[in-house]
Amino acid sequence: MRVLRIVVSVILIFLLVAIAGGLAAYNILRYGPYPVNTGDLSAAGLTAGVEVLRDTWGVPHIYASTSYDLFFAQGYVQAQDRWWQMEFFRHIPAGRLGELVGDIQLGVDLYFRTFGFSQVAERELAAMDADTLAHLQAFADGVNAYLNSRPPSQLALEYSMLGLTGIRIDIRPWTPLDTVLWGKFMADNLSGNADAEMLLSAITEELGADMAEAFAPPWPYGLKPTILTAGDLGLGDEGASAALLADTAGIRGLRTALAGSVTPEQFAAIGIDRGPDVGSNNWVAHGSITESGLPLLANDMHLRLDIPSIWYEIGLHCQPVTAECPFDVRGFAFSPSPAVIAGHNARIAWGFTNVGPDSQDLYQIRVNPDNELQYEWNGEWRDMTVREEVFRFGNGAEPITVQVRETHLGPIINDNQRDDNGRLLGFNNQNPLALRWTALEPGTLFRAVLRLNTAADFDSFRDALRGWDVPSQNVVYADVDGNIGYQMPGRVPVRAAGHSGLLPVPGWTDEYEWKGYIPFDELPSAFNPERGYIQTANQAVVPLAYYDRLRARLGDEFGQDSIYYISQQWDYGHRGQRIDELLQALAPHSAATFQAIHGDNKNLSAAELLPFLANIAFDDSAVTEARDWLLAWNYAMDADSPHALLYAHFWVRLLDNLYNDQLGDIASAGQHNTWSTYLLAQQPDHPWWDDASTPNTVETRDDILKRSFEEAFAQTVEAFGADRSAWRWGQAHTITFVNNPLGASGINLIEGMVNRGPFAIGGSSGVVNNLGWDPASGHFRSGGGPSERVIYDLSDWSKSLSVIPTGQSGHPFHPHYDDQIQMWVDIQYKPMLWTRADVEANLGKRLILNPSG
């Protein structure tokens, strides 16, 4: 679904304005929003002068004498370059997108208002420590100083373009609440096991528990490397506990839409990707396996790839560094928030991947038949909390008011669905589901971010992460003294006995309430592991023996029969396995070996699966030749690989033929089925192989493999010709960087102004260069992947390297809007400048911000 349907009259108006005013009007529209980034500017609120040196890639390096001025300037500069992105980002989690694009996105707004993120963020602000709040306020003051210095038309092109369609946008001041809301948005973007609960509930009811487990099998402990080993954790020879794999007790057959009946396509259209390929890679090598003798640390975080990039690269430098102004840090920020999220300071470097703990649970609620604002709890009726939410729209559509119901377990997330005509359906009293989620409790994320920026050793690094509650992350660490480490922070629920977290559970008694959280000091951590490296790629964090120790330590507090696992659903480990292989094979390591790992396209899932094709007898010799040719492939999903193109077609046909006939309208099989497909290939007579559409025939594995490969070969030849040597994976596997919301307008002229692409790319889902695509989409285009790539060199910060997918600027015609795209496509980098001398030697623009008056 398109975010915004801009009528053809917009184009006519735009052209008429250009004709009437000539080039002058066109240049005002095009160049008016460009920021002033040279010379001297006055900024109301600053206490002293601040220098902003932008290097030749547009990366700002800010030098200030106080923390207040430093974060004030950060807010000012990020608003200069990314204001529209900030505006768009703050409206999404607040459920106010309609104020920017009209009532077309009511479904998304209903979804986010139902969570009550704004109310949670307000409670978080009320409990926030004074220092953190002061830094968020300084950032907001800087943003507002920039907003107040210009009319809307000179803040962003989008205001002018949307104004031509009749959209009227009131620009509100930036507040700390907007920043905290952004943290909630990222938690939503990186969470989703409630969706998995509903899917498993539907499959279990429809096809049975055995079929459901074969579709989503347990994680392959012992076959793929966990992030930390038993040795890393000091576990010794303890046995691998089976207690983790609790049964799937719960409610089966629940199939329901969420508030607003929002779809994955609607999420993707506004830059939200919650699919199985959202994840990340990071790894760190100890000096014992590097050429320099000091650590190297790499990171590439996999998120939605739009333009501008989700990350904003920046340097923040107190001059001088003191106890009152302790920041001297370089790395990647989110435009709506202060400080650096991932990066390095003078002492340490750190990088993230998503853990994805089971932090969400669905509870089926019993509503009082005589009062739909009450629910049953332990045999009594309780009153719900009811919020009235008013939705207003920038296109002048009539406001809409809805009621959102909340229980003490969480909001009811499947009220206010919409029918096929878009009409609101009100309360759902048939199977209402309440969501318990760690992100719906006030947290301390931004305190953790700020403390992480000034951490100086492993102890202070871990201490900073005590406050990192949601979303839980795998954080790798290195320091200039030569140490490496790992810490997993985050709130991880302890569940009652019998509550696996895999299915929705009854919500009318306290039987399945959470018992608390795993204490921080019991969460997985490692320091200088003997093997000399740590890698994380969203796979299982720990071996099963870890949970035996956890139960032994926490059983007296929470009960021996309680459930202590982090999650039962992980990335199935092909990326982690490949990184593990390369860290061992390519040592001693340098920036060049880390670059090779970043760009590695070997598809280990294909290597597992393709041998099962070897003994299939085909009727057509051309198909047999193509099969033999594919079996000689090196399994690399390189952009210029002809084999990868055929394999991708085969994979799509195999998933469809194997799963979708029996899944029906429950779901579509996706890339996350790599491990289940490999396991099923070892069971040639498993019921999944039988085609439900042929009731008089029972198909086996070889029948489905044969059919799938024949179909794939025919489709590839039809689309790309019979000459296999001319095929290229990059012909089909491309990426277009889309601007929100103009880039989804449906008007070629506008989309051509703000979007960039398509670009032919290598990579695929499940490979280190994780550029995912959806097998159910009907195309091979990617929408998500490495949202940055970075290599931190602890022997010399000035040798560190980085790249983001697009560019620093959010202004569509600016030179830094798209100047990093080709580097990113080619797995290349730019220098990650650190010292003042390095910045001066690569200076692009110099701006002095002075206090007004």
C-alpha cells in the first residue's frame, strides 16, 4: 500500500510554479531547505561558541566546552541535515502519521496508539534521572533553535510538496518525549514474538503440533555455534538441560487481526521491517589473532534501507574533556536522539546485534458479557482502563475518536480492527488479546546510552548496560588495552511453570503471570575468551547448560519449576556459522579480512540443501544439465553469479510447493524456513512433502524437489533467456532506496526526484551480506540489510572505516544525499576520522555557532 496517493494535479501545479517563476522559483524549492554550514550563525540558547566541522563526506564533528552546548549543537546539526526524517519518525510511534499524510495511514496510527507508547514515554520521563533529562532537553533546545530560525519551506522539501496536495502540517517544538518515543519505536521494530505466538497458535490448531514443530523446529544446539560457548561461560561439563524446551501449552486456533488491521506491506511502506531478516552481525577479534596485536571490532546492523539512512554519523567532542563535560565519542546516532548509539570513544568500541528475547506474551481475556469495560481476573470482574484517542488528519478529513482498552496485563491489541471497506469495527469481545511486553514499562534506555558513551573499561561498559532494558542487544566490546568482551543486557521475563511463551495463554487468572526478570548479573557475559574472538548474528546466545545454572541460582527466588529461557526462537545460525568459519580461516586479521567477512555471500543453507537434488531423475536433458551445472556452484550469492539466480528461483518454488499448499491463508513460507526445509529433506516421507491439492496422490520429497527445480528452470529461462552464462543474480536482486513519504507517491516524476535506484546487489537472506528478500513477494528486490558497516581499529582509531547506505543529508538534491551508495554497494568504506588534525585535513565545511545576543 502506498503511503501517499499524490494526484496528478500536484505535478501540474509544480510545473506551473516552475514556469511562472522560472528557474528562481524552482531553485527556491530545490535549494531553499539546504542548511547554512559555513561561517558564523547565532543560535538562541547556546551558552558559548561551538565549532561544527563537516568533513568531505558531510559528517559533522562538534567541538564544545560544555555538555549542554555539545548536545544542543547535536540537535541543531541533526535538524539541519535530517529534520524531515525526525518529523516523520516522531509521528509514527505517537500514532500521528495522519497529520503528515492524511487519513490513508489510519491503520498504522491505530496500531501504535493502541500500544500507548506516548503514555509509557510520559511515565518514563517522569522517572528519568536529572542528568539524562538535561541532556535530552539540551538536544531538544538545539533542534528548536534551528526550527525557529527558518520558515517551514526552508526546513524540508516535503513541506512544500505535501502542501501542494492540501496537506497542512503544524510544526510542533521538539521535546524529550519525542526522543523517548523513538526508543519505543525501535523496540517495536526489533520485537515481534507475539506475531510468532499467533502464527504458531493457528498452525498448531490447523495442522497439529507435530507439523507446527516441523515448520518451526527447535534451534539446532550442537550443530550451529551459539554466541557464547560453555567454556566462555565457565560451565564446565554440566549436562545440556531439556527443561528449556517447555511444552507448547496454550491456546490454539487464535487467528485475529491487530488494531487497524495493519499489514506487513503497510509497515514496509513507512520504513518498518519486522520480518525474519531484520538482525545484524558483529564480531570482535583479540590482538592474539590480528596483525596489529590489538583488537579489531566490526558491526553491520540490519534494518530497513530507505533514504536517508536510518543512521547519522557524527563526532561529539568536549574541549577539553572534563568530569563536567566527559564526552569524546565517534559513531552512529539516530536523528531523533542525542549521543552516539554505536561507536567508540577514546578508550573503548562497541557494536550491536539484536537478541530478540521472548519479551512479549499474549493473554486471552474474558470480557464481562454485561459490561465490555470489565474483564475477569481470579473469579472477579475488574475494570479496564479506557483511553480516548482522537486522530486528526493533515488533509482536512474529519477527526476520528476511538477507545482503547487496557488491562493490568497490557492493552487489548485486537480491538478497533477495520473491515474490507475501512470501517472501524470497535471492540473485539469474541477473542480479545492483551499484550504483556517489556517495552510497555518505563525504562532507562537513554541513561544507558549516555553512560556507554563515556565508559572507559569493561566494568564501566557493563555498568552502563545495566540500564539498557529494551530492546535487548548482543553488545561486543574492545578496548585500547587489548581486551575484548561481550554483554547481553535487557529485561528477560521469568515465566511460570508450563508457560513456554510459544502460544497465547489464558488471561483470566494469575497462573501465567510473569514472576520477574532475570537479574542483570545473571545475563550472559564474557571477557577475553580463550578462542580469541566473539561473533554474534542473532543466533542462540548460550548453550542449554546455561539454563541449568540459571535455575540453580534463581530457583529459590522464582521456583525450580519456573521457565528461565531467553528465547526459543532465534535466527537458525547460518550467518553465525559462516562468520565463525571466516574468523578462524582468515586469521591473522586486518581491515582487509574484516572487509571480506562483511561482503561474504556464501549461502550455507544452499550448501546444505542442494545435494538432495543430485539423484533426482529429470525427463528433460536441459533440466538435467542445469541441475548438474548448479551443483558445481560455489554457493556464493554474488551479484554477477548466474548460479545464484537459478538457485533463488528454485528456493521460491520449493517453499511454495512444500509449505503453502498446507498453510493456506494462515501464512506464507519465508526465508526463515531454511533450517526446517533442510531437516525435512532428511525425512523424504514427512507429511509436509505431500501436496494437499492432490488428494489422490501422496507426494514425497523427490517429487516436490523435481517439480520445484523444473518450474524454477522454466521461469528463469523465460525471464532471462536460455543462455545461462548471461544470467546474473544482480539482474533480479536489486535495491531502490525509497524516501518517506514522497518516494511511495506513485508519481514517477516525484519518485525520481527523491528515490535512488535500482542498484544491482549481491547478498541474500541468511548470508553474512544479509540483503534479504521475500519469497512470497513475487520479486527478488531487497528492502532491508546492512544499515551501516564499520571496522574499528583499536591500534589506531584513525584507521577505522565506515559507510552508511546513502549519505548524511536528508535533502534530496544535496551532494551528501546519495554519495555513499556506490561505496556501500561495492563493500567499500570511507575513513572514520577521529583526531582534530584528521578532520582539519579532510575539511569540507566549517560552521561556528554562537550564542545569540
